[in-house]
Amino acid sequence: EALRIDVVTIFPEYLAPLRAALLGKALDRGLLQLGLHDLRDWTHDVHRAVDDSPYGGGPGMVMKPQVWGEALDEVCAGPTPPRLVVPTPGGRPFTQEVAREYAAEPWLVFACGRYEGIDQRVLDHYAARMPVDEVSIGDYVLVGGEVAVLVIVEAVARLLPGVLGNPASAEEDSFSDGLLEGPCYTRPEVWRDLAVPDVLRSGNHAAIARWRRDRALERTFHRRPDLLAALPAEALDRNDRKV
Ligand code: SAM
């Protein structure tokens, strides 16, 4: 069964890249279904207002609960409710592991915040009706949730069966084994005086695997020691420890 994704946003055109390239092909082939919804379709006033000033004062505007309520009641209606994903800098960090979790779901609905975010009661209300995830794509602040949705959907979609030409590529990517992937090379053998490492041209598969593993360990050690520290002891073999 294809993963169904619905996105509610005030800028549906921001999500147009989801219909391009690899994801576009996945949509055409029915491996993924996508619904884009304009939040303003659920407003009733001439200004089609979706925001109001914050209780307690302060700068910025807050997205109104009524319009989100009407939108999500309609978009999330069905025999079994979806998982509701709300991008926010204060959410749980989005990682490859979360991407794998989402790829196993039948239906995801994304609610894109703008301004200072969505009235908290919207999240509280839907949390009583369906799983609600607040997720962050990193420790920085974007203008809206749309770009976060592009990031999340792209990471999830490439894990769906049939989307990647060679499913092994997803298994060997960075993070799948808890490590960053090392460097990669293609022809020519020498480019601007820089040669491809000999071992990669040796045809010795065991030696190549060991070399790749060592480079992955090295890179992870230097750039992301936190990942290395989080690896369970049994994830490292005797040769790993020598690197
Ligand atoms: N007042 C919010 C705060 O300090 O946490 C920031 C709101 S931000 C300007 C507007 C919207 O952008 C958020 O509601 C969220 O949808 C999205 N957004 C911004 N940064 C994000 C991040 N790192 N991850 C996911 N979504 C983000």
C-alpha cells in the first residue's frame, strides 16, 4: 500500500518540488500519494486571515486555532487517523531513524506553521485523537514549516520500496549503520594530480570493505564524535578499534 502524504500550508506552491525528479517519478508510479491543501480554504472572512496577535503580548503573530481545526478535521478524516507531523524548532530532532519510522506509516499529515507558530491547543486537541509529532530538522530557525516538510518527505520517500533504483544504496548511506559514509571516487584515475586511492582499484573486495569501514570510522570520529559515542559496543569489531 502506497504511503499517503497530505500537507496543509498557506503556501502550497512552496511544495511544488515534491512533484519533481525522483519524488515526481514515485508519485507517477503510485509509490507515494500527495495531497496539498491551502489552509486559507478553511477561512470564512474576506481577508482569509490565519493569524492573530499573541496572548501575553510580544512580537509576531500566532496561527489561529479555529482555521487549523476546520482544516485538520477535514484532512485527517478517515477510518483510521493519520500521524500528524508538525515541524517546529522545539520538536524532537528529525533523524534517519525517524525517517525509517515514517516510511513504515500508511498516512502522514503535515501541518506547516508560519509566523510564531500554531496555537498550542491545536496540537493538544489532536494529540487526543491521533499520534502527533513535533519535529525539528535542526538547530536553526526557518521562516515556515514548508521547507522542513520538503526535507522530511524527501528523506522518507527514498526509503519506500521501489523508489530508489538500487535499494542497497539506502542501506549503505550515512547513519544506516550509525556512521557517516566515507569519501567516494569515479573516473578518471588521476584528476589534477590527485589519484584515486590504490585499494579501490585493487579488486580486493575484503580490502575495499575494510578501507571503506576505516574511512567511515575516521570521518565519524572527527566530525561527529557524538555518533561514535552512541554506538553500542557490539557495533564495533576488533579491527574497528585499531582505527
Ligand atoms: N517561535 C518559534 C520558536 O521560536 O520556536 C519559531 C517559529 S518559525 C519563525 C515559523 C515556523 O517555521 C515554525 O512554526 C515551523 O513550522 C517552522 N520551522 C522553523 N524552524 C524550524 C526547524 N528547525 N525545524 C522544523 N520547522 C521549523
